[in-house]
Amino acid sequence: MQAPRFQEKNISMEQLALAQEAFLQFRTRCFWFLRPDLRVTIADFPLIIRGLRLNGGRAGFALADRLCR
């Protein structure tokens, strides 16, 4: 079974807030190469989801799934 794909047109403010929280929580594990004060935008969504899936472990993968819904 394939992971859900990201749909840019359906991003809510709640998803943006969740993505920001995910960035802060997983910053050292998944996003070490990004500025520590990054404000997540719609344009950053694919990067956040990919980082969570690849380096976030089970919790990160589950969070990426929530972001894609």
C-alpha cells in the first residue's frame, strides 16, 4: 500500500500549524539543514512530509500521514 500523496490545494490552517509543530519537534532528526527559525509555508509542505517519512521513524511517518489528509 502506498502512502497518501500531498495535495497542495487542500491545506488548512490546522495542517500548517501541525507542520510547524512537526518541524520544531523533528528539527534535529529530519530538518537539521534548514534554518531553526523557519516558518513553515505551503511551499515547504512537500519538504516537511518527505523529511518526516524518511527520517522521522514511525512517529514521523504517522505525522506525515496526518498532514496528507
